Amino acid sequence: MSGFVIAVDGPAASGKGTIATRLGRDYGLPVLDTGLLYRAVGVTLARQGGDLGDEAAAVAVARRLNPARLDDPAFRTRSAGEAASRVAPYPGVREALREFQRTFAKQAGGAVIDGRDIGTVIVPDAPAKLYVTASAEARARRRMLQLQADGEPVTFEEILADIETRDARDAGRADSPMRPAVDAVLLDTTEMTISAAADAARRIVEQARGRWEQSRA
């Protein structure tokens, strides 16, 4: 790793995606939302008439995935999130997507990568690591508003149940990604506006960048 890499981890709807995007803008770095990779696998498999419970089929889709086509609006729907949570636990799917993520992180100038196991598995030596979290209720409220703005008729109760189910599914995995790296800085955004959360994240990253630059001097 030659550039300044920022790893942003955390559960769904914690605000990590928006924070990662703003950090990328502030530091002039490319941003990768790794959750979209898993959403793309799930949605693509379903479009092909495949079974989300078929690990071999999911792995085959992951190996053929074209990351250049991640701007499909279907990858950001509620159903896409559920599909992602079904295929993401498969070891073969995760392995198929990890090489792309690691290559993205190796760009000369650096990168911002957000996901669930970035600081622990993808770039464990990243100079800056954040673990962005929030209460399940706060995350459900944010996700509901986002989906409603996109025209999806959802309720708070439905989204909260989805989030709690996904959290429980992740927590029950032997290789659960829902844990911060030991050297990650925890950022709880439950009571924060997105602007306040982004400002807090920037301060954390500035401190990390200072240490990184000093180590290279």
C-alpha cells in the first residue's frame, strides 16, 4: 500500500457511506462502496432466476461481476439489501470480491473504502480506520427516509425488523464482519446530523494522516 487509505466500517444505515463519500471529496480520493458489490451479486443472481440459497451459483456470479456497472439503481433498493445479506456470508463470494477491493486500495494516491470488514480483512494496515455505528432505531429511521425518498412504500417497523434480522444474522456468523478493527476509532452517529458526523470523521482522519505523514518523513 503506497497511498493514504481510509477504511470506513460499520453496520447498514450507520452513515458510513455518506461519510466515506464526503471524505473522498475532501481528500480527493476515489471511493468504493463495497456493499454495492454484494448487492450486485444478489440482484444479478435473482435476475438470472437463481436461488439466493445456492452458494455455488452466487460464487459464479461474483466471479463474473463487472464492478464498472455498479450504478444500477436496483442495487440500492430494500430488496437488494436483503439479497446482499443472503449472499455475503458465503466464503466463496467474499473471496471472489476481495481481490478487486484490495486492488482498488492499492491506487497510488490512496482511496476511501467503506464496508464491513475493510479495516480487519481488506486493508488491515490502512493508516486511517473508522468504525461508524448508530442505534438500530436511528439506522432504521434513516433507511426508511432514504427508501421513501426513492419511492418505496416502507414503514419504520418494517425497516427496523429488517435491520435487526440482518444484525442477528451477522452476529451469528463465525467470521462475523460486525466488529471494529482493534485500532479503529469508534464514531457513534446516533445523535448526530450527517454534517456533524462528517466533521467528526474528518477530525479523526486528520489525526491519522498526521501520524501517517510523520511515519513516512
